[in-house]
Amino acid sequence: MNAKTAKILGKFAVLKGISEKQLKRDWMSLSQDDKDKKRQEILKEIVKT
């Protein structure tokens, strides 16, 4: 995970009110394709707010 992804996950965790640590653990368990899809979903959510 690079710094940019960590920053995005941190913002998303605060936005949703969930544990950043748990979100990062879940992120590390995803495959590369799943990470790409999830990252796009997260970016859409962040942009909406």
C-alpha cells in the first residue's frame, strides 16, 4: 500500500465512521483486481461529500 492509498483509506474511514485499522486490514486481504474496483468506489464516495 502506498501513501496515497493509505490517505484515501483514512479519509474514507473517517467519513464512514469505521476503524481505519480494520479497513486497512481488509484492504490488504483483497486481490489486485478487487483493490482497483474498491479504490474507484471509495473515490466516488469521497467526491460525493
